[in-house]
Amino acid sequence: MRIGIFGGTFDPPHNGHLALARCSVKELRLNRLYIVPAKISPHKLEGRPTSGRHRINMLQKMVRGKLQKKCWISRLELERAGPSYTMRTLAYFRKQHPRAELYFVMGSDGLKFFPQWKNPDKIIALSWLAVGRRDDAARLPRAIPRGRVHWLKAQMPKVSATAIREAFAAKRSLDRSFLPGSVQDYIDRHHLYANQK
Ligand code: ATP
């Protein structure tokens, strides 16, 4: 059994997340990919994310078609108190799937600060890091053993949730390649991101 765990804020979920989900399922031949939105990311403590309910609804709109059969959207971190530490999440899934190969799916921008995450050694002991290249400068910090990293082959699209939130707040039209249409409709209908600085 091969299990992927894809954590993030997903505020909002976008085509970069979709590409990473699709290529990890395909390239790693995952039996299941858990998408786990964080309640409060330990790396983004300064701002409150959009409610978990809206982010789950948007994720459900993003994950459609073939991918839907493999993806489970998990409320684990949303229902747990305090910041969402990856180590605790992985330990939970390890208990659920004691014999599975676990892959923690992430974009390459996360590598730089990975050594400062809580218990990076334990994370690496519990799972492989499956990394999608977000830019050409993707480098592995020395503290992360090469043997625990699986570089995904697909090139990731240049889109970020920050750019999307800024565009909505400034009422700028959004590049069509940034978001699935169904997520864009959801954001419009619920007036999300309209009043942000
Ligand atoms: P923000 O702009 O608010 O920091 P983000 O777009 O990076 O958000 P997150 O929810 O923080 O999105 O990311 C969750 C995970 O998805 C992280 O591992 C991140 O590296 C990865 N990711 C985000 N955008 C992309 C992308 N365009 N390509 C590949 N991976 C991505």
C-alpha cells in the first residue's frame, strides 16, 4: 500500500495544488492521497486562514474526475487543537496504515525551511518526502538525506495562493490557468478574499 499525505493551508486550493496531487498519485502510484488542510500552519501564524469549512468545500470542488477516486480530504488537522504539526499528522497516518509506504507530498519551496520544522528527523523516518519543483532553484538542504527524497518529474505551474488572494482583493482579473473554474465560482459566490489588505 502506498499512501500520500499532502498538507497545506489551501487558502484557496489552486491549480498548483491540483498538479501536485495529480502527479504524485501518478508518479508514485499511490493507492490513496490524503489532502490535509491545516487549521493553523506553524509557518503562517501571523494571519488567520479562511474557515476550514470553506477550504474543505473548495478542495472538494478541486478534486474531481479520476483523481476523486484516490483522494480523501481529511479534517484531522482542522479538528485538532493548536498548530498543525506535520509530525503529529504523519504519526496518525502511520498508526492507521502500519505497513504502508508513506510519502509526504510538498512543493520545493518548503525544503528550505524544512530543517526548522518540528522534529524533521522523525518526519523523514516516518515518510519519504515527495517534492514537486516549483522553480528551477529547488535545492536540498544538507540536513535532508537524499535517500529520503523523491523528486517528482512533472514541472509545477507558477501559481500561489498569495497571488490569487491579492488579485481577488484588488479586484484584478485572474489568469485562467490559476484556479479551477468551480473554485473561482465558489470564491465569487461567497465573497471570499474581497476584503483583504
Ligand atoms: P501561500 O501563497 O499562501 O504561501 P501556497 O500557494 O504556497 O500558499 P500552500 O497551501 O501553502 O499554498 O501549499 C501547500 C503545499 O502545496 C506546499 O507544500 C506547497 O509547496 C505546495 N504548492 C503550492 N503551490 C504550488 C505550486 N504552484 N506547485 C507545486 N506545489 C505547490
